[in-house]
Amino acid sequence: MKIGLAQTKFPETSIESLQRVKEKIIKAKEKECEIVCFPESIVPGLRGVGYEVEPYDHSFQERAIQEICQLARELQIAVILPMEWKDQLGLHMVAFVIDQSGQVLGYQTKNQIDPSEDFFGYVPGEGRQLFEINGVKFGIVICHEGWRYPETVRWAALKGASIVFHPQFTDRVSNPEFFNHAMVCRSVENNIYFASVNYAIEGQESTTSLISPTGERLITAEPNIADVWVHDIDPKQATRLLANRFHPHLL
């Protein structure tokens, strides 16, 4: 499966966020990707990280999904679209999965919220899902979950995922080595691919990356460069050996 990781500039408006997504989907299709993944809450943008984000507009979010579904259908490409989404429980960070026919397969909520996000009205979701595109099973963990809660990645591996996508936002940090090594850990502790997708940020020290099931860096995006980074993965290489040897009853 040829995957695309869209390292994208932070949008200044909701309309711009949707336009950036469309541009990168088109570019991913030009690069013959079967699926493309975007950074955390790309529509309309992530709150509380130093950028101005417009107030939540559910009508716009619904329209954004409809337009991306239409584009996915026209181009025959699957899309992982992280965005804000409000339901009866409150305002979530989610990642919608749209298949190549333009159908919404569902969405994964961010269930482990960073403590700083409590102040911006975000609430955790409930439950985890496994998705499948072109015979490849995958899970999604969103930013903080993948860094601090490795159980979220292992859940997907135990359910049969060959790859876990990790939409994130990581700006300048005092310990970039933690974030860069955590990606490798999530991969090799489960023997799966781990695809982490960050924004293109000035001075960023943790960039969009794809890690192989043995810990090899297959993609290391250039800092502050907006582009679609592409790699053809072999799901058979994701043996899930260590994940399947996990004995939770012995904890």
C-alpha cells in the first residue's frame, strides 16, 4: 500500500484549512497514494498551540466532510481527516476515515486528552476502532495518546493492524529526542508500521515520520516543509510478534 503523509502548514482560517487539505489530497493522488493522512485537527486547526482558530462551526465541519468525500470519490483515494467534531458528549478531536469511494467508514476520537487541552473545551471520546482500506487494517491514535499512552497503539496491533496512523501537533520542545524515539518505540514494541504526521512548523524538531516494524526510519520529513511524503509499505512485514506475545493476565 502506498501511503501519503501530508505535513501541512497551520491554516489561518477554516476555509484555508479545507483548501490546504484538498490541495494535498490532489498531490497525494498525483504521487499514486492509496491513502493520505493529515495532522491533528487540520480542520479548522488545533486550539491552544499559539495560533488563532475560528470558533467551532458545525455546519462548516459537515460541509468540509462532504467536500472531502466528493474529492476522494472523484480521485479514488482514501483520506484520514483529523478535525474537530461536536456530539452529545461535547467537543472532540477526531479523525474521520473516508474510503476511495467517498464513503465515511467512521471516526476515531481522541480519548486521552492532554491536560493543557482541558482549558479549550475538548472532551475525551469513548472506544477505539479498527479500519481497513484495500485489505490493510490500521488504527489511529491522536497526538498525546501515541506519546504517553502506548496502550492505544498496542490495542490496534492486537486487533490486527499493520500500521497505526498518528496525527499530531508538536512545536518546539525542550526534549525532541523523546518524541523522535517514542515513534520508534511504538513501532518496535508491536512490530508494526507507525506513521506520525505533524504540521510544517518553523523551528520544529519532531517532523512527520514513518517507522518500519523493525524500527527503521522510512520517512523523515524536512522541518517546516509542506509536502506529501510517500512510501510503499508491505503489510506482511508487520508481524505483530511482540504485540501478540503480550500476556495482560500476568500484569
